[in-house]
Amino acid sequence: MQCDEARLIFFSPTKSTLRIAEAVAAGMGCGNVSRVDLTFPEGAGEPEADGGVAVIGVPVYAGRVPGIAAERLRARVRGGGRPAVLVAVYGNRAFEDTLIELRDLAVELGFKPVAAGAFIGEHSFSSAALPVAPGRPDDADLQKARDFGAQVAAKLAGMASAADAPELAVPGNVPYRDGCAPNGLAPATKADLCTLCGECARLCPVQVIRVTETAVETDGDGCIRCSACIRACPTQARVWDAPRIHEINVFLNANHGARKEPETFL
């Protein structure tokens, strides 16, 4: 089975997951690569059902597939028996039940999972003062993603069809661990730095940020704490100032600062 086409299907608010998925596809050597971006709600309800080998990528939120990513996968994606490569990107703590949940979801949608990988990206709460996996994925991570893609291509080449692949074994538990729940926390805006440019609202994957003529308003109950608005703010006006987030970041910096490496499953 040849990889003539790859379809990247991803939820990636800060682009870390997208970068890994692109590197995996590059390593697979597919002649044509197309994209289905689930990061934003536009197009929900338009099923996607074409396009060779699927590379399905999600970030890890509290050891799970983000709930909004699962919703959008179910709304927009159909497998049609295609092989799927599963990618989870986590912030150097643990990926826990994400890969097994993503595998089960892919099977539910009609894909045939043939490989999976857990890669590292800078944690959403990472800061200059309390970094957690800063700068990742780095060049070494992207090379490992390309190497993984080459291994996937070799596995596919040894199969007549995706139906020949055995059930993919990945770590994780069923029932899955509890995931993220709304807790009213969201990034704040420093009024003295904010220019009301609207970039934070434009890039919010759940559209809970509203920019008026005088202020930026955020619905904390709807925030998924992805930090996309913080990473995108051109004046560094968006910040985490909640004590609970600071406590978590202190813990992560102290206990999960040592470099972890990608894990792959074929």
C-alpha cells in the first residue's frame, strides 16, 4: 500500500500539533498533502471523507483529547476505511489516556489506525519565568516526527490494504481519566498594553473573546485554556494572572522540567 496522498486532520490552537503532523507527513513521503483544520468552528457539519492516509493530530488537555476537538472530529470527519496515523502533543507532563481515546474515536469514525505517536510541545501555561518545555517541538522533535513518518510509510508498503493492519496497541486506560472541565478561568488583558487589535478574538478556537471599542471581554466558562490568545498577542497584553494557574505552573516547572522524548507505536 503506497502513500500517494496524506490528509492532515488537526486541532491545533498554538500550531505545535500542526507542526508535528506536517513533519510526520513529510517523513511519509506522500506526493500530495491536504489539510482539514478543526481548530475553528467554520464548516462544522461538512463531513470530510476523502484523501488517502489520514494524519489525525490533537493536543493533550489533562491527559485526554480536548472535548471540542472530539466534537469537531465527529461533526466533520468520516474515515471510510482509510488508514490513520494518530498524533498527540503534550506539554512534557504525560499523555495518559489521549492516544487510546483518539484510537477509539478514529475507529468510531471509520478509520483504521495503523500507527500513533506522542510528541512534546511547550506547555500552554509555560512562561519566561516558569518555562515548561520551552521552544518545543524543536528541530530534534521534528526530525523524530519525520523518522516516525518514514516508519509508517514502510509499514503501509508492507500491506495490501489498511484492512490488513492488526488492532493498534497504545497506552492508556478505559474508562478514560477525567478531562478538563470549565472552571471560569481565562487569560486576563493588561489594559495599558492592549491596542484592541482583535487578534486574540480572531484566533480563539471557541470564540469566547469579544473586543469592544474600549475593552477585551472573555467568557471564562467557555475558555479551554489553550493560551492561543497569549501566544498570538502582539503586545503581550494577554496573560495568565489567576493564582490557580500560577500554582499549576510552579508545579509543572518543578516536577516536569526534565526533557521528555517522543514515543511512537507501530
